[in-house]
Amino acid sequence: MPDVLLVVTNCPDEAVADRIALTLVEQGLAACVNRLAPVHSLYRWQGNVERATEVPLLIKTTRERYGDVEQAIRHLHPYDVPEIIAWPIAAGYAAYLRWINQETQTTVIA
């Protein structure tokens, strides 16, 4: 079973969230991306306490594709330091995990 990851990022609005999600799925970097309801974030940035409404994305991918996922998010995200964190999936429905792997397979051209 491949190493499946759940990657999370928060976006400043729905347009950015949709652009990132669509790019990741179209390029085969993620099998599925869930856009969640907006959340209210409170964080410290450059010495100040900030508040923002953000749109979370739950990205299903593999460890093999993580570097490409991170690079795509960094390229498309307007934040200087976007939140990009990944959790390994310890267990899950085997057929679903296989599907994630199949949808994110890199193509090797001989």
C-alpha cells in the first residue's frame, strides 16, 4: 500500500481555493480535494495578532507526489508563507487508498 497523505492548506478566498483544487486534480497531483466551509483563523504574523476568514482544503495525495503538491500550492497561493501541512493516513478503506494511488501515479515516458 502506498503512503497516502492528507494535505491541508487554508486559502484567503473561494477563488484561490478553487484554482488550487482544480490545478491539483487536473494535473494528477491529488485524487480529490475537499473545499470546506470558511473558517475564522486567529494567528500571529510578523509580531501582530491577525484575524482572517479562510477557506480550508483537504487534499488527498501520496508521499511520492507531496513535493509537486507543495510546489503547486506555493506557486498559486498569494500568502508569503502559506500553511501546507501533511498527515500520513495510518489506515483507511483499501479500495479508496488504491484509488488515490491510481489517480496520482506519475507517468514514466520511456
